[in-house]
Amino acid sequence: MHGVNVSAITSPLVWEHVQPAAARRLLTGAIDAFAERGFQATTTRDIASRAGMSPAALYVHYPSKERLLFEISRYGHQAALDVLRDADSGDSPAERLRSMVEAFTAWHAEHHTIARVVQYELAALTPEHLAEVATIRRAISAQIEQVLSDGVADGSLAVDDLPGTTLAVLSLSIDVARWYTPHRGDPAALGKLYAELAQRMVQT
Amino acid sequence: MHGVNVSAITSPLVWEHVQPAAARRLLTGAIDAFAERGFQATTTRDIASRAGMSPAALYVHYPSKERLLFEISRYGHQAALDVLRDADSGDSPAERLRSMVEAFTAWHAEHHTIARVVQYELAALTPEHLAEVATIRRAISAQIEQVLSDGVADGSLAVDDLPGTTLAVLSLSIDVARWYTPHRGDPAALGKLYAELAQRMVQT
DNA sequence: GGCGAAGCTAAGCAAGCGCTTAGCGAAGCG
DNA sequence: CGCTTCGCTAAGCGCTTGCTTAGCTTCGCC
């Protein structure tokens, strides 16, 4: 936690670990489709055709459409948490918060398709799969709560309602996934703006 | 604009104007269903059974499932805009902003089922219907932008990036619809917290 | 008291859904 | 070579979907 920054504002979100290539094409096709239309409105035929395959080929690599969603959701949640943890660096709680909000916001813009699946398709997961990503979600929330709490402890940040303010800071970044498109500014600039706004929310 | 406050933080969201009563039961049932599962995952049979009717009865009152969504979305958008306009009162831009964010946030919590439909089911509307609610959405955005702009003009608010900050302020309130449930605090308290946070974001 | 309109239901239709089955060709390997 | 495994397709199964049709009852109204 809050060690040396590994420098990247957004972690490179690659899928090379998904093998074979056809499984990866199905996965990235599913991300696009789920982000565009939502899980329920996306058909297995649509996902398969984006990957250039017949509908049945999907089931060679994934046992169900829901499982495809789960793989995306789990990996997306983990990537978001990793970004937050990597950004937890700086000498003061204020600096750490700034760095985390900047990176988390930029990630939601840069990877807004995955972020949309992560944030808005939870209801389509099975209870077991939902429970698994919920664990990661709690870690994400805890990461923000910790830095705010540290700031309260050393008197450098002003936070009246800790859980409420934690949620608000997270909300700011998360909602980026809802409205962001590439023509609405670049992720890095957005990250800087939101980091500034978040810091102002809690400064003494 | 920014006249005398009509006093309510959340406008009473009633559907008495929807006649007959069966049409109203279908509408409120659809709101609950759409908010719970999303438009695509909701069946006409589910909506009808929530209203205590057979599936065919839906088509006596509405020509399609999408039309039902549109009626909800249009009325919900208008109600949200009305809340913002009623709250645009106060002697300074800072006071007006506080009042608007407080009311807008509280509305999204109080009416989180309708708000979820309003904010997250736009993709299911026909292009024509989407265009109609988009007009109301622009008015909502303009309402916030105006007060920030007034604050910049008289030097009472510090806003670097006007469109970006407008979006951020709106985001804060809108995202409430995503996570709010009644057990997470009462809408009025949430409104006050968020009003405070928003004001801090732009104070000189 | 006859009659049309309003509000509803039972039944069902065509289309599309997630997913399965059967089988084919290419690659890997003894 | 002979045989298995892997990745894939064509076809289609059982089911659910949004919506329609035909017909029933209840009501107001002249």
C-alpha cells in the first residue's frame, strides 16, 4: 500500500492471458456488446458473429453467456482495484487521495466499455458470481475509506461522514463510465480535474 | 428561475393524472420491474401480473412495452427538472447551488426506482423518444451550468472547467440512483451531505 | 331495454432465445 | 499410418418473448 508509484495512470488492460485467441475474441466482442446494449439485450449469436464464428463456437470456450459476463466482470473489477492500489502513493493522505482519484477516474474513462459492464451488469450475475465480485468491490471501497480515515487521523483532511464521503468520492469516478465517450475529452485530463475536485471536497 | 423556494426538497411524485387506475397500476408496476431487473429482462407478463391483470390487458392501455418505458422516462425526467428549477433559489450562486444539489440528490434517493429507469434505460428507447427526453436532459444540465456560470461571473465560485465541473456535480447526484437503498440513510441527510461536498468543490 | 363503448381474459402465433447434438477437418503424436 | 484431441459448423430443440385475436362482461345512456 502507498509505496512507490509504478507510473501508469491507467494499467494496460490486455487479455493475452486468455487462450486460445478465439476465446479472447469472444471475450472482447462480448465486452463491446454488453457495454453497448447491456447483457440481457445481447444475444449469443451477436457475440459469436463479432468474433467471426458460429453461435455454437461460443460454447466450446465458455459454458454459458453468464460465465462470459462473469469472466469480464471479475477481471475488470480486479483491474480497477489494481489501478487504485498502484496509485496509492504519496507523502500525505491528500496526495494519496489525489493520485488515486486521478488514476481511478482515468481508468473508468479509458476503459469505459469494461467499466460499464463492471458497474452496471451486476444484476445479471448468478448469486455465487456476484458474491465473488462483491469481495473485490469491498476492497475498492476500503481503499478509498482508508486514505480518508488516515487523513482524519492526522488532521490533514476534513471528513464529517466517512462512509458517505467515501461513497461520494467513488461515485464521482464510477459515474464516468455512464457518460464517457472518447469525444468528451481525454482520460488523463479528466483524471486531473476529478482529482482536484475530490481533494477540494475534503480539504481542511 | 431562482425565485422563491416552494419548500419541498422532493416534489411529490404522484401519478393521479394517469387514468384509468389500471393504467396507473401497470405504470407503477413497470417502474418497479424496470428498476429491479432492467427493461430488457422485464417481461410484459411480469408487468401485467404486478398490476393483477392478464398479459393482454397491458395492450388495452399501452401500445407497446417501449411506450410504457417512454411514459415513465419522460415523466421522470420532467419531475427531476422541476425539482431542480424549484430549488434554484437563494441570494448567491453558492446558495443556489447548495439548494439545487440538495434537492436533486434527495430526489434521486427518494425516487431511486424512477431515477434508475431515467438514468439507465435510455438505450431501450426508440430514437424519437430518446430525442424527446434528451431535450429535458439538456435543460437539467443547463440549469447546473447556469448557476456555476453566474458564480464565475460575479467571482463567488471557482470553476476552471465549466462543462467538466457541471458534469461532475450532476454525476454526484445521479450516481445515487445506482447504489441507493432505503437502509443507506435518509434522502434528506444525503442531500445535505452532497450539497456540502458540491459547494466545497467550487468554493473560492 | 336495446346498444355501443370500455375493460378485460383465454388462447395462441410467429419470431427469437440460450444452448445442444452430431459430425467434420486439421493438427499432434506414437 | 492410425488414432485422438481440438476447434469449429450446420441444424435444430424446447422454450419464452412481445403482441394479436376473438369474445365475454359490465356499464352508461337515450
